Amino acid sequence: MRILVVSSVRLMRDGLAMMLEQRPRVETVRLARSADDAITVLRDFTPTLVLLDISAADSIAAAQRIAAHATGIQVLGFAAGEAEH
């Protein structure tokens, strides 16, 4: 599986990449900090899955841009929430 992680939060990008790279079925993980960066990465990289941080205000537009640029790629949104105490 080839995965593109899109998040403006560096800790989130790096943490997900570190976890994903340890999975045996994951071949490659690429990182992008915005939809614009993701589109640039997609010019040379065709992932099977895009993990998109939906906590950004423009996340729906970003998902649409990514999906329009690379048809057939699954886009999965995620958001880190506060832990309940």
C-alpha cells in the first residue's frame, strides 16, 4: 500500500508516517502539509490511500481537489480530538 499523509501539523504527519512505515503491507509513505503540497506530490506519486487531516478549515475543498487530481485514489479523513477525562 502506498500512502500520502496530508496534515498541517508536523507532529501528526511524522507520527503517522512512523507508525505506518512499520506495517508490513505499507510500501511507501509520503507527506504533505497542505492540499497544494499534496497536489505537487501527486504529480510523481500515486498512492492507494490519502490520509487527510480534516481539522483544517478548507479540508472539504482539499479532499475535492485531491480526488479530482487523482481519480481512483481513496481519501480518508481523520481528526485528532481531545481526550476525555
